[in-house]
Amino acid sequence: MGERVLRGSRLGSTSYETDRNTDLAPRQEVVYDCPRGHQVAVPMSSEAELPASWECKVCGGVALLRDGVGLEAKKGKHVRTHWDMLLERRSLDDLEEVLAERMAELHSRPRKSA
């Protein structure tokens, strides 16, 4: 009998559990305001640390927490270029010397005919 009941019932794709007799965690509704005028309400746990920003469900922009502290500007890390790293290892006089040596070596090589 049990075999007939399960036949064709898409096992694994459908949950037969119910929410009866279960206690949900205490929740609160947190509201975020989008700069384009949209309002985003997100249910969160009462114990959760609230993020300062949330993605707007309408436009995808950054919505800020209502009555919350604004976003703090992150300190950007200075991007070091190859030139910056080279100057950390050598002085300009050393670099000019190396350049003169390389140029002299290139000029001393025999030319290949095309």
C-alpha cells in the first residue's frame, strides 16, 4: 500500500513537512530607504546585527538603513604601481645607470638583416 502512495509523488522535490507546532525565532521588520525613493522592508531576527545598507529590490541600488548611521567611507588602499615598487628598491641615479648599461648593450649587439 505504501508503495502505491509514493509512486509518482516526485520524491525529493516536495517537502511534506509542515510548520505546525514549531516556534519561529523572534523577528523584526527592518526598513531601508533607497536614494531613488524606494522603500525596502526586510524581516530579520531580533538578535541580528543590522547591516547599514541593503540592495534595493526594485532598482538594485544601495538602500540605507532608516534611522541608522550612514555608510562610513572606506579608506582606500593606495594602489602601488610597478614604478612605485621599483622606486622603493632603487634610486633614480641607480635607474639611470642601469638604463645606460642596457642601452650600451643593445647598441653593441650585431644587427640582424631582414
